[in-house]
Amino acid sequence: MKKVPRRAVNLALNYLSNDPMKKLPRLFTLAEALDRGHQRTQDIRRIRGFLLDESNNWHIFAKKLAEEIEPHCLRKLMECFFVNSMLDGIPRAHEVEEKYDCNVPWVILMDPTSACNLSCIGCWAAQYGHKYNLSYETLDSICRQGKELGVHFYIFSGGEPLVRKKDIIRLCQDHQDCYFFAFTNGTLVDDEFCREMQEVGNFSLAFSIEGDEEATDFRRGQGTYKKVIEGMERMQAHGLVFGYSACYHRYNTHNVISDEFVDDMIARGCRYAWYFTYIPIGKQAQTDFLVTPEQRAHMFKRINEIRATKPIFGMDFWNDGEYAKGCIAGGRRYLHINAAGDVEPCAFIHYSNVNIHETSLLEALQSPIFKAYRKRQPFNKNPLQPCPLLDNPERLVEMVKESGAKSTDMEAPEDVEELCAKTRAAACHWAPMADHLMAEVYAARAAAKQPAQQEQRA
């Protein structure tokens, strides 16, 4: 697939820079004309349908972006994320995959530091202290190597990544062709930092929040909720792109997905919602926080309702397995590099054969644990059971033992059998519920097709 011509991209971005909503009809007409093989005609018409329908939530979403986001930041979002990362990056990654017979990710998640100013229940990072950091030179090298493979999207986690916010802003400046994103507890967001984000344009934040004030402070500490809201208010005032990230567990699931909470986040300027379920990582993990099958099923239904009815882009890292065609880890769509440099298949799978200080990114993708992932993906025929730890723990045991990967837990190395013992019961309980949900999905789709087929015959 040919790279998108830069001149054409710049012309399109310049065209859309002023009053983009009014120009959408003409843009879609042009897109159809350029689709000479009619490979994307249906997709173009479907997207045009909901973006031009003023009552549709996606029209409202796009309109709010155009009206409320600072123009430079909006342009960088389109240029770096949609063009460089998706249109240019994905085809390049596929070329490298074919050449080297290994997974190549769409996004790289890396931890600039293990340091954090909070100590949240169930977060393994809090155990690591301030011991580990990736130098600026290492972060820069990862980005440069990644771009050679087609990777133009980078996410920061930790620890609290904004402990290193000066280096992160510098990275954004030095890699203006990439898009950057950070999960943050929100307590270090001030006006100076917002001005720096606005200047670089290619950086977005997801504020970690657990629902309302009581639920957030319960897990993250007294007063944290108010600091998160203050951070959101600053971001909104500066016209920046941001969203929220929520870990749902046994004690907050209905709170964090309720209409009241989601609508409040939208009103505060959030553009996306990223949901994660609680995973019992680390020796001190509390397994009672694991969600019940009924709670996970509720999340599956609610995230689809939110996408269909509210002007916010919602994602569920586990329950969106059907869209991702299974597990996205092991370099298939992403990988994780911790603050010590260990290259891991997933932020929740702390096992590795290699360290980025001693090997190249491409060599890491060819390491035994990543090869083991590639050989087995997807791990389950039911896309609602994508995860090798939470849903298919026997697969994770196989891969770690086969590859000889070592535990990368920085404080208390954990045997894979010991880790998987914590999730086996949850996997067994979820399996019949997952089968039931997918049967409902397939039945609904079959029913929806019948009227369309009857209309075509008529």
C-alpha cells in the first residue's frame, strides 16, 4: 500500500482548518471519487451518514471537536494520529511483519518512570518507588526505532508519567510526526503544562478516575477526585484533547459506567473513555476486587450503548475483543516497556526475555515470548475471552514456560502458575456468560439482516 502523499494531506488539512463541519459533504464526495476500486464506498457512505446527521451522537462529537479544540491541537490530532499512525503507519508495519515474521505494534506503551505521588489500591506501580527511569535518550531511541517500523503512536504509563513531564514535552517537540498520550492521575496538571501541551499540539491525557468522588478517593486517596476535576477544567480551558480512564472492579462498576457519571465527564470536556477491568497483579493483589461475570456483562452492554448514544468515544480493553479480533498484546497491536527497560507483551503480563537497553526494538519483537504470542493469537474462538491471563490462563502458563521468559516484577518476582491461580476461577465463571453474550450478538445481527435482504428481493 502506497504512503499517503504529504502534499495531498496538507491540502486536505488546510481545507478543513476553517469551518470543517460545513465542508464535510464535499470531502465525502471527493473521497468517493478517489475510491476508484469502490473498496471503501460502503464505509465512506456509512461514516457520511452519521457525521452529516445533526441528531446523531457522532455528528455532535465531531462538531464539538471542531468548535472547542484549539486549531493547532486539532490539526496535529488529524495529521499525526489519523494520517501518520493509521494511514501511513499500519501499512508500513504490515510490510515489516511479512519481512521478519513477527508482530509489529500500532502503539508502544512505555513507562518513563516507576515513581508516583499516589498509592492506589491494586496498582503494582506503587510498590516500585522511585527506583527506575527510562532516560530521555532511551525514550527518544524507542521512538526513532519505532518510526522505522511504522509506529507513530506512543502512550506513557508508570508510575505517574507526568513526574517526567519536561522530558515528555521535549519528546513531543522532537517527534512532531508522532502522537503521544499519557495515563495520568491528574494531580500534576497545571496551567504552565497546559500551555506547553497546546504549543506542541501532539499530546493528549487520559485522567484516571474511579467514578464519583467517593469511589475515586476510596481507591486513590482523599482529595484526589477534586484534583482530577481541577486538571480537567484546566485542559478544557486551554482547548486540549483529553479523556478519562477508569478501572472497573467489584465495588465501582455500576458507578463508573452510569449515565450520570458519563454525562458529567462529557460535560467536563472528555472526548474519549478508556475502561480497564481490575487485574490482580503483584504479590499483594486483592482478588476480591475482580468483577463478577454479571458486572463484566453489564460493562459489555453499557459500553456499546454509550458508543451508540453519547458524543464520546468509549473503549473497553477487554470487552472490545471482537473489534480487535482478540488479544492485542505481544506486539500484535501494542507492547509495553517498563521503567527498567524490560520489553513485555502487555502492561499486565510482567514476563520478558529482553531489555531495551541491551537489544533493538525489532529484536525484542522477535524474542521467544513475543513469538509465543504470535503463534497462539487469538487465544480463544470467542472474542469476549481475548486475554491470556484473565480469560485463558493456561495459555499464559504455556507461553511463559515455552519461551523461558523471566518475571519482570521489580519487587517480588511472581511465578506464572502463582499468578494464573488468581484468575482461573474468574475465567471459568466468565466463559458461559461470554458464550451467552456472543450468541445474543449473533442472533441480533442475523435478525437485522433479514429485513434488508427482504427489501433487496422486493
